[in-house]
Amino acid sequence: MRLPIQAVGLMVLMILAPLSGCFGENEIETLDAGSLSISDSDALQAGMWQTITLQASNDLAVFVPYFIQDPGSMRAQNGTVLDMKSGDKVSMNILLPPRNEEIVFFLGDIGRVNWPIREPDQSWMAWLNNPSTGSSVEAVENLDVGGMWPWLVPGNVTGGDIIPLVMETSRPFRSDLTEENGVGASDGWVNGRDVYDWVDFITDDTPCATCGPDGAVGYLDRWVGNANPSYEHAVTYFEGVMLGYGLDRVEVHRFQSNTAWSVNICGYKDGSVYPNEWLIFGAHFDIAPPVAYTPGAEIGIPGYGTRHGAYDNAAGSSMVLTT
């Protein structure tokens, strides 16, 4: 007995119907937030480099939108996408944002390369409430020598639905501080309390007749050159601070144009993996001279020539000294 071709086709469709959720774009329906587990997810630390382990219970791709260290090149990169088979484990060195109480990884079908991202001025938690905003990224080959995990570059399509895996973080803090004096930003890879302490010290105008040409505890009148003794006093001090950090070397570079002169204080830490490449982190420590005083600075309007230079640029110098 022969069946019409239409009948055979109908039978095939009926047999395959229960399996349709395992194919194509519907495969994400087999995934949920429990498809990926994170070791010690109840002890994730914000603002600190730490090693976590990802374990998949289904075949999946995971989009990690935070700073990670590629295990091959040893470089830090801003996120990655990893394909994982069921049962796979991956250890990852990661830096989670210091001010976020929650972080999120995103899951999708294995092999997926296109993913949506939030707006630059938007948190991931806010984006989850309105995922129609933002743009997209694409996972591409890592071209670093030894690079293993894909880079993320701007994309053209979002790739469709994603499954968020939301986890809580906590930030370490100093036990000797309270909320009023900055306990919430008192620890971490770069912590705000140490930065504040440096700003407070550099701009300390407490009178001190024996502290140097500023006549104050801090380093105040540090405008550029022209035989300004306060500037030279600050140069000597910051050079000594950097020498105390145990760097490979500290060099003071002087530049002069006519009667004006300025100084760069450079601390060097030589690399072993990439000795011929440079990573530069810097800030200017001079301030504008008092003749450039901006009216309004005395009531908190940012300006120049205030003698203290906390806004411009003791804050930047303090970031360098803290890092």
C-alpha cells in the first residue's frame, strides 16, 4: 500500500513536533538561570580581582560583561563570551564593579556571538527593566598572542532573547570606619577612602612654619615652574613617595620653554610577559596660579587658582598614588 506524499509529510511533521523545542532559535527554551552555576556565588566581592569557577549543566554560551583576565595572553579585557558544553568548568579571574550590589551574566544558545548591551549611562539592573534600550556587541577572535577568550566589539544585531543570571555582591570595608567617614568605599583594588585621604593631605592648609615654602602641612602652591619653590618642594615629596613604593625605578624629567619649566615624575615597573609594551597611568599634579582665580570657587563652584587644587588636580594625582 502506497501513501500519498502529502500524508507521509504530515506524519513526519507530527513525529517531529514534540522535538521542535530542541532545534534552531527555540533551543534557548531549554536553558534557564540554573543552567550555569558560579562557585561561591554567595561570596562575590565587588571592586576586587577574584577567581571564580563557572559550571554549565546544559550546552550554552555565557556573556560576561565585566573586566576579566584572558588566561592565555594574561591581558585584562572588557568582557567576553564563552561556549560551554554540559558539565564544563571554567575558572576566571574577574573584576566586578565596586558600586554595584548586583551583577549579571547572560546565557544563550551555544555558538551565539551577538548580544545586547545596556546604554553607557545605564546600569545592567536598569537595563533589565527596559531591555529595548541599548545596543549590541559581537564576540570576535582574540588576536593577542596566546589569547584564548573572544574580544567584544560593537555589533549590528542583538541576537535575540537572553537569560539573565543575577547575583549579589558585597564590598569589603575597613572595620575602623563608619558610614559618615566613608566605610562604603574603604577597600578594594582602588578604594575611594584612600584617594580621599591623599586629597585631604595634599590640600591640607593647616599652618605649619616648618613644613616648607607653603607654610602649611599640605602641598598647595604647586603651579608650574618659574622658580616656584612650592612646586619644587612638591616634586621632591612625590618623587620620594614613588620611590617608597618599591618600583623598579623613578625618574624626574624636566622640561623648559623660555623661563617656564615643568616636571614629570615617572615611576616604572618593568613587565616580564610584555616587556616592550607600555601601560601608562598618569595625572598632572600642578595647579593654576592664583592670578587665574575663578570667582565662585569659595562657595564650591569648580574653578582654578584656589591654591589647594583639590578638584584640579589633586584628585587625579591621588588616584595615581593609590593605584
